[in-house]
Amino acid sequence: MRVMAQLGMVMNLDKCIGCHTCSVTCKQAWTNRTGVEYVWFNNVETRPGLGYPRTHEDQDRWQGGWVRTSRGRLRLRAGGRVRRLLQIFSNPRLPGMSDYYEPWTYDYDTLLNAPAQADVPVARPKSLITGEPMQIRWSANWDDDLGGAPEHAPGDPVLKKLGDRVKLEFEKTFMFHLPRICEHCLNPACVASCPSGAMYKRAEDGIVLVDQDGCRGWRQCVTGCPYKKVYFNHRTGKAEKCTFCYPRVEAGQPTVCAETCVGRLRYIGLFLYDADRVLAAASVENEHDLLEAQRSVILDPEDPQVIAAARAAGIPEDWLDAARRSPVYALTNRYRIALPLHPEYRTMPMVWYIPPLSPVVDVVRDTGFDGEDSSTLFHAIDALRIPVEYLAELFTAGDPEPVGRSLRILAAMRSYMRQVNLGEELDESIAESVGMTGEQLRELHRLLAIARYDERYVIPAAHVEAGQSLEELAGCSLDYSGGPGMGGIGPFGEVSGTPASVESFHLTKQRAESDRYADLPEGRGAVDLLTWSGEAPPEGLFPPRRDNGQPGNGQAGNGQGRS
Amino acid sequence: MNTVLWVVLPYICLTSFVVGHFWRYRYDKFGWTTRSSQIYENRLLAWAGPLFHFGILGVLVGHALGLLVPESWTSAAGISEDAYHAVSVSGGTLAGLMTVTGLVLLVYRRRMTPSIFRATTVMDKAMYLLLGAVVAVGTYNTLVINLLGAGHDYRADVAVWFRSIFVFQPDAALMAGAPIAFQLHALLALGLFALWPFTRLVHVFSAPVGYLVRPYIVYRSRDPLGAARAPRRGWERVGS
Ligand code: HEM
Ligand code: SF4
Ligand code: SF4
């Protein structure tokens, strides 16, 4: 047993309202630079829908992820090492700009500078790629909320898998939102595809990163990732991807997408897993067994043997404690209601989802039945084949059983908690019918519905005793094209602004937790709203005070107390 | 004059090549990339990229054989001059034509696709100019002089001169006697070498052969250097 720690996320899809706040705040933090205009580390898809980039789940076409060979070994779907190198000069499976969308801006200048005239001037869209006027035909969420669904939804690769059984009758259709970030997989195909070895999984917390100095622009990782969550910066010629906001989680703070999520539906915590068993688990023959294999790689943080092995592997005590309190472990392995996205890609994704009950509840309610009655809901879960099978194609390689189980638990929790809230006599058989106790349903309800801040995020800070210091991003909001962060075109090509700057762990933490501007070091020109805790005026927004009083260490306003 | 062209210039250019790469690697790892343009354009590249690259790699192997292996070795191995000539001209013609076709397509694609043209730097243009000239004159030598014409045994002069540079006993007289087209090819190539480290051609030196033997999944610990590291290009601090 080789115990390793992995940061993971769980999203409770019932609560996603599709507001895209996560995408926008993520973009502001990480990808508001030239070269990555089209890049959404976090994006929110409406399902059924094409996804972003369009039809990325169609692996016959894009060849992402792993396949199991007839000899039971894993091979990159796009081909082994030799094949990858032979195809390096032109990668046949690389999505083009048109599979994402051509980013644009508007010609605002005409609005400001138009002379007095009879017609109102209009700002025409202008391509950020060619600089020419263009027609906007697609974007990262063009089919949002089923917009244009009769035309686009039939192209959804997941829907296609359901085949003839689905007649898209739109008055009867269902819809939910699926926020997606990089899965920070245990068996990442992107890392395996990178010819220069510039992509890596961090040994401490499992975050998958691209070494910007090591990347040589072979763009194989984009093909390798079945979720298409590595993007190519077309200005710098380097790959970029979701960083799990490592500068923030190192300081014990949740990622930007999680922190700003309006539905408070994201959970972040630790998994302990057995690195020696990952490959075997990812290679099980039957795709329907992948979910259980993936769960079995994750270790029970209460198990004394695991704890001993983790200590031997050098995992610090506060991390072990965090692993025991981990909300993501509770949802994936203790209550077993969270499911991984597309386990059949065999990358062992570490962002899990609680499937949405709402499509079922909506139908039940619309047909005049009681949407909080467990037996009605159970019946509907069995009867409504299409939503359940669709969810199964997403989360369990097509096996409807685990999805049905998760939905039944959610349904049971719904009706049990109604009895609790209305002070009715408690029907314990509801809990028993899904193999749980009433107490467990209450705990689950507390985690899912009340969802206190400090229960959603249990993130141990990174350890810096060894004299290590961490990089953090700072002031990227100023990195608009041609802005202070942008290097512009130099003799060797374009500089992409500053993805991260070097800063000490203590400064990050101090800034995030400080409640007084005066506590902070001066002279930084950028206003950094990302690490701003909301408790004091953001650093640098106002000129420094003259009387720079005594620098106290603001412990008061850290984010922990919020709920 | 001969000394300047065939002794001084080569050493200047090769110094630029070596020191330039060293410096670029130290100072600008962030800029060390193919700067792939495939995301802008796919269809032409699917032909142009492999044609050019397989062609030029063939050309490189040919040059290595032709320039580095002395004539005496091949004859000692029992390969007659005629046989050698046949192999080198046919191989060279094939590789040369692939390279030229690929290169023409690459340049055409770069010029005619607005998005790629917009992402083309001055360095790219200078590089293509020199690379194009080297390839053009080189193909002329192979096709017109060696295949169709009387032929010139470059292994008696150019190759010997080339090797003489690396043993620090440069022999300018050898080159002075070579045909003008061969002289031009060598001069242009020297220019390309001088420019090489400052262009996207640096990607050639990171050809990822290590990929064939390394384990699939790479683990790394958090960067222990952190703040101690001096900021490099692309990593400058914001607002400081
Ligand atoms: C040795 C292994 C080599 C590898 C693996 C390699 C790989 C690549 C790759 C991946 C690209 C980017 C293509 C794209 O997506 O736009 C590229 C471009 C290029 N390579 Fe190479 N290359 C190699 C050798 C060479 C050599 C020897 C030369 C010439 C002396 C060369 C000249 C070029 C040029 C000029 C481009 C730019 C093409 C454009 O206009 O976009 N490469 N190379
Ligand atoms: S989801 Fe993330 S870790 Fe997994 S293969 Fe894609 S980029 Fe790599
Ligand atoms: S911010 Fe939260 S609720 Fe809004 S789209 Fe993102 S995940 Fe859904």
C-alpha cells in the first residue's frame, strides 16, 4: 500500500442554477489574457447539449483517455508512444478553433467616436484571432438552457449513445446543468500524453499541472484528455489547464469556482488513496465495474492500517485529520451517492457529482403528484428511463443501478426531512428502504442542504516548514491585452502575461485573513480581488495611509466562520 | 577574403549557435516551444507538417552521412563512389522534394491564413527567409548539379572543410575551390545557424525521444525553489 493524498471535489448537481458565476470568476482569475480568450478552466454545460468544446465526449472522434487492450493493459486511445511521436508534426485529433469558438470583442471605438448622425452607431463584433469583423456563430455555452436544442441537442454524444430509445419530445424533455473543471485524475491521460514530461501530478495533493517552462508545445495533452480540459494557449504556444487554484488551496482556501458558487454546491476535501492499485483499478475489464474499482482505490481514513501507512508515507497529521473530516470522502465512499464523470475513460477522475433528482421531481410535480413522497419518487425513478439512463451514460458508463441508488437516497432524504420539519411521526422505513438510518439521512441533509462553509471545505494548508515557499497568482485582472501584465510581441513571440508570481505562503495567508489594509506590505500596484477576503478594503485599491500604525496580525476575519 | 568567409565567419556563427542556445535556455525557457499554429488551421498542416518534417529529418541524416563520414571510410567499406553517388542523389532528391513541397505549403499556409499571419513574428519571417534560401540552394545543388548536371564530389572539398572546422584546423582553400552554388549553400546555412537559437527552431533540440522510455504518469513535488528563484521572462512579478 502506497498512500497518497488527493484533493477532490464533489458537486451537488441539484443545486446548480446554471448562473455561470463560477466560470466567470475563474476566467477573471486565470484566463483573462490574450492567447486564452477561448479557454474556460471552469465551464457550465446544459445537458442534454453539445458540451465544450463541441461533442468532446465523442471519443471515436477525439480519441481521448485510455482503452483497455485485449491483453488487459491500458493504452492511450489515440495510440501508444511511437504512434504519438510519429503524429507529432500534425496532430490528427486536435480540436480546432472552430470546435471551441472564435473569441471576439466589439468595436467599441465606433460608439465613442462616431460623429453626430441620424442612425445609432453599432459596435460590430471583431475577431480576437484575426482582428477582422466577424459573425458570431458559437460560444462556450451557445446551447445554454437548451437554447436551439431541437437543432443542437441531437448532436449530444451522450444522447446518441441512448440511441433510438430517445425521441426528443421537447415538451417532455429534462434539463440540468453540469459544471466542469479539470478532474485532476488519478490516472491522467494528459500527463501520459505529454512527450516532454512537462505535465505532472503533484505528489503532495494530486493537483495536475503544466510546467510552463517545460512545455514545448507538442499539443498532445489536448488530445489525451478525454474531458478536453487542457487548452492550448495560441499566443505562447504552451498548454494551460485548471490549476485547482493551487495558490489558494495551499493557503487553506477553496478554489475560486467553489468560493463564488452561488448554489454552494461544491465540496472540497482530501482523499487518501492507494497509488499502487490505481492502474489495476483503471484496467478492470467491465466498464460497469469501474465505479466500484475507483471507490475501492480510495482508502478509509479511519482505518488504523491506512493511518499507519499514511504516516509512513510522510503525510502530516493535520492532513490525516482533514482526510477524516473530508466531505468528499463522505459523499463518495461513506454515503456513496457521488459518482465520477465518465469513469469509462479510465482516467480515474477526482471531481465527483451527485446526480440531480430535479428532473424526476419536476415530472412528478408537473403530473400533479406529491414531489416529496418517497414512494412516488421511487416509482418515478424507475419509470423515467430516459433521465436515469442519460445520467448513467454520464456517471456510470451506462449502468443505471448506481444512479438509481443515488437518486433514491436523495428522494428518501427529501421525504424523511419533510417529516422532520413538519414534526410528523418519523417513518424509519423510508431510511431503511435505501439501506440507511434516519440519523444518516439527517447527517446527509446537513451536509447537502445546510452545507456550512466549514463543512463544505476541509482543506489543510500546505506545509512550508521545509523552507518551501509557494507561488501565487497576483493581480491577473490587470492582464488585459496590452495591459501592464502583457509583454506584447517580443522578438521570440508573445508573452502571455503572468500566470503566477512568486510570493510567500505567509503573505498570501496574511493578506487573505487580514482585516486591516495597514497590515499588508506596501507597494504592490495591482489590486488583487482574488485573495481579498471581503473583510477590509482590498489592498492597493486606495493609496497608503500616512500613519502606518502598528502592524497587528489580523487573525479575526478569516473565512472559516462563514457559513 | 577566403579566410574571413571560411574561417572567421564559421566560428562566429557556430559560437552564436552554441552560446545562443545556452543563453536562450537559461533566460527564456518559457519561450522555448514550437508555437504550434495547428489550432488555427488544420487541413493544410496535416500535409505540410509531416512532409516538411520527415523531409528535413531525411536531409539532416543525409548531411550527417555526407559531411561527417570521410570518403575513405565508405570506400574502405567497399562502397564505390558510383554507388554512393546513386544512393545520395536519389535519397537526397526524395527528401529534398518533400522538404521543398512541405516548406512551400507551410509558408503559403502561414501567409494566407489571416490568424496565422497575425501570429507570425519578425523572427519567424527572418527564419523562413533563411531556411527557404538554404533549402532552395541545397535542392538546386542536388537536383541541377548532381542529378541532372555533371555532378560535384563535395566529399572531396566541402565535407573535408566542414570537418576541419571542428578539429580547429580550418582549411579555407578547400572551400575557395568549391562551385559557387555550394559556397552559397554553406554561407546561408551558417547564417541560419547563427540565427537558430533566437527562433522557434530551438524546438528541434527538445525532440522528445525520452518519451519512449519514461513512465506514463509523472509525479513531482512542489517546487522547492519558489521565491529564491530569480524571475525569468514570462514570470515577472506583476506590479513590482
Ligand atoms: C526533431 C524533431 C522535430 C520535431 C518533433 C518537430 C516538431 C514540430 C512541431 C510539433 C511543430 C508545430 C507544428 C504546428 O502545429 O504548427 C513544428 C513546427 C516547425 N518546425 Fe519542427 N520539429 C522537429 C524538427 C524540425 C527541424 C529539423 C526543422 C528545420 C530545420 C523544423 C522546422 C520547423 C518549422 C519551420 C516549423 C514551423 C511551421 C509553421 O510554419 O507553423 N523542425 N515542429
Ligand atoms: S481531466 Fe484534468 S487530469 Fe484528467 S486527463 Fe484531463 S486535464 Fe488531465
Ligand atoms: S456558480 Fe455554482 S450555481 Fe452558478 S453555475 Fe457555477 S456551479 Fe452552478
